[in-house]
Amino acid sequence: MTNEHWEVTNIMKLEDAEISPLFSKTEIPDIFFSEYLSQSNGDFVKVYLYLLFLSKYEKDVKINDLSKKLVLPLKVIQDALKYWEDIGAITKKNTGYIINNLQEIELYKIYKPKTSLSAEELKKSAEGQKRAQAIECINNKYFSGLMPTSWYPDIELWFKKYNFDEEVMIALFGYCFDKSALHRNYIQTVAEAWAKNNIRTFTDLDMYYEKQEKLNLIANTISKKLSLKRNLSQYEYAYVEKWVIDFKYNLDIIEIALKRTTSKANPSFDYLDKLLSDWHDRGFTTTEEIQKFLLEMKEKNKNVQNLEKTAGYNKYEQRSYDNLNNLYANVKKKQEA
């Protein structure tokens, strides 16, 4: 939880303050009056308000001095400090006390029941401890230890929604940090994309990165071979994903299809897709199978051409065989003859 670093520690005398109380003011958030005032002991309220007043001066104060200044028994001062510490309004440090932001505390209360375990359950749970360590790592590494408390329920929600391992959650923030996009909308978008790719563990994430590298290599090769001089569009990239992920074709097989595609007058992704889809439909999985098939097709086409020339179909040479269906239809016609 983010704390406003107002420390109240060992010794303070108001007359030593550089700013006169006559010309200064102490701001009290409205949430104090609506949520804390009516539920708190009057003497405890007196102690809290005085601590809030002292926090502006960043001076040190002793408990004995508080007792004298507020005309309260030392035991009341001690009980008051414990009371405000227990409800989170102040935090005890080695150097003294820090006044916490009451508005952030209440926001956290609003969201916490919907998104997380209770503090006690979280502490007892091994999973909770791992998540707490992951969140602390995110806080220190990407927020310099100053992550606003409003991030906590968001992170817990993402843990629950996407079922990410702790390492994946840290990697998510690391990825967005490297992109200089450490804001909720972008993190949510990346998290959605990872979840759609079934990323849950760090091993899943590692495999995903390997797959993306493979896809990018093939996409860049295709773009270069087709002389596009640009990155592939989303529509074109979807083709590559189909060939690599669904068909499980490697770059060697795609290179064969590319060679045939670029030999055409107007090479296109559609023609490239027809080739690869046809090979997949025929059950081809290796370059050897495809090369053998193409050699057979070449011989059959040669025989068809000779047959049609003999029969007087001189316009045969003017036909386009860019469409694989027409090409195979002509082969079948020859076989039927």
C-alpha cells in the first residue's frame, strides 16, 4: 500500500517550526469524517489529528511530548497509536510512524472483497505468499517501490481471471515496462492476448515466444520473397499462422510454395495459400513428399499438353494454370481419356 511519507518520530517542539501555524493549514480528507470519526474514541481522534498536523513539518516527536501537549495520559497515547496502526491509518517504522492515505485505504477495501482472499487467508495460503512476493517484486522492479494501492486489486483480479503463474505476471509487467506502456489498458490487452494463446506457466510463455520468433522469421521471408517492402498485414499474417500452426509446415515447405508463387506474373497470398492448403489436404508433411508430387504433376501436365496438341487444341498453351483446381481438372480429363 502506498504511503505518504510523513514521519513522526522522536523529538519536536512547535516553536522550532519554520512555518508559523498562523499561516498554515492542515488538510483532513472527507473520508475521515464519514468513515472514522464516529467510530473512534475522542482522545484517539485528538491524537490522530495532532499527528496529521505534525506530519507537515517533518520533525521528530516523543510520545512523552505528545502526552504533555495533548494533556493525555501516556497510556492513552500508546493505545491511540496502536488503534490507528491496527486499522491502517498509520504505519510503524523503525524511525517512527507514517501517516497513510485514508482515501486509498477505503478504495482498497471496496475492491478487495471482490478480488482477493482475506488478509488472514492470504497469509496462510502458500499461493497467497507466492503472489504477495510476485506483487512485491513488481512493485520494487517496475514502480521503484511506489506502486499505488489501486494496482493491488487489479493484479489479484488478473491472477484470478487468467490463472497466470507468478513468473508470468512478473513477465507481463516486464514486457509492458520495456514497451514504455505501464498502464492498465495496455497491460490488460497483452494479458488477454497471452490468455488466448493458453499461456499459464512460464514454460507456456517461453514456448509462445519461440513460436512468435518462428512466425516472424517466416513472415519476413515471405515479405522479402514477394518484394512487398513492408510488414505483412494482419490478414496476411493470419495466413502464416494457419500454415505454421495449423498445418505445422516449416520454412522449407513454405519456400517451395514461394518459389512456385513468385514464378507467376502476379504472385499473391491467395495462390500461395491454395498451394499450401492443397498439399495439406493431400496429407503431405515433408518436402520429399511435395517434391515427388510436383514432379509427377509436371509429367502429367506434359502428357496432357501433348495429347491436346495432337487433338488440335492449339489454344491450350494460352490457358492459365494458376488455379490449382483447373490444373488438376485437366489432369483428370487426361486420365479419363
